[in-house]
Amino acid sequence: MERYAIILMAGQSRRFGGEDKCLAIIDGRPIVAYSFEAFRSAGIFDRYFFVYRDIVQREKLEIFLKNRYSAEVLSQVAWISGGQERALSVYGALEVIYKQFSVEAFVYIHDGARPLVTVEHILSIDALLSEDCGVVLGHRPTDTTVIVTSKSSNDITKNSLSNVEVTEMAQRSYPIRETLWALETPQAFYFPAIFKDYKAAIRLGRHLTDDSGVFSGTIKFLENRDLNLKITVPRDLFFLQSINL
């Protein structure tokens, strides 16, 4: 059974201030390169699909990869132009695989802005993966979580503090924390199953932001007790610089 890694980097990085967060440099390497190296080092993948947002991003990453990896490694890399939304980017990659590569495969979908994914994460997912179920990396939240129904859209207001919003809660409920999972990537699935579900979701206009929400089959949740931060805002880079990548 072949294994493919889809690395998403087509987002617009709006909360990052518009700068391309996947190409932000930490210790001489772009953020997305850390994910690629983890997948490559796992030693189980046949192909790597970079889903890029524009030609400038692609060219910059290509230059980095050519200076670092052999022609053999580069021959396993494919480039796919991303969509306007995450779901369209994933579906675009799945369509390319369906048309050009073996569909008897497991596919790993990963956000390129999560540079802390490790070989151990990937191999632990692989040990649980089967044609009958997908595997999702995630963690149990430690904070109390509340489901809020506000009175109206006008109830969301800017606070005097920068980047802080205040919502007046009309209705609220507190789910049992032990039943909650904060989902991460990679998420892995048997290709024919996830492709069928994505095709149906796109046809119905269901552009979900998480692959497990599209998948109709059984899912195993793999608890991650390590940090797997997704770079979202500029201060996340400062945090990454303070730890040993």
C-alpha cells in the first residue's frame, strides 16, 4: 500500500498579517520545511504533495528544497495549486492523486504551518491506520470550554485591548471536558474513502475546515501529549524561536 503526504500551504495567512507564514524562517529553514523533513524521515512515504498558494511561494520553496535534497528525493515531490479555501485545496490534491497516481494508498493530510510534527507522531498514526478507519492526531483540552449563543452579531465588540473581542453571552452550555478533543494534523485516511467523502462534500457545498469532519467512516483519535502548535499569529514565531526545533 502506497502512502502519500499532502502538505497544505495555500492559506492567505490573514491572521499572520498577510506575510506567508509557511515560508517564515526559523533557524535558516522555512516553517513548512520542518513538516516535510518529518514526513521524509519517517521513511514510509512514496509521494509528497505540496499544495501552494501562488507561484512566488512555490518558487521560493523549490529553491530551498533543491539546495538541500537529492534529485531522488525531489522526484517524489509534486506541486498542486491550492484553492480559495482549505477544503478546496485538499480536494484539489485528492483529484490529482485520483487522476495520476495509485488510489490504493493511505493519504496523510497536514497543515504546513504545524512545524512541530515528529516522526513518532507519523509512525504512531501509521500503526493504527487501516482501510476501515482514519486516524486523527489531537489532544485533550485542559481549559474549561463553553458553547456560546450570543444575542446578535452586534454583541461582538472590540475591547480597549488590541486584538481582543468581547461577546455578550445570551445562552451558554458547558460540555464535559473529558469528552472534548482539540484536533490537529496529520490526519490519515484510506484514499478511496476520503476521496469519496470529499467529492460528496464539495458537491453539496460543505467546505469544512477539518478533514475528520468530512470523513464518514470510523475515526481513531491518537492523543498527542507533545506540543504541535499551528502558527497563526506573528507572536507564535517568537515562541518557536524560544524552543529547540
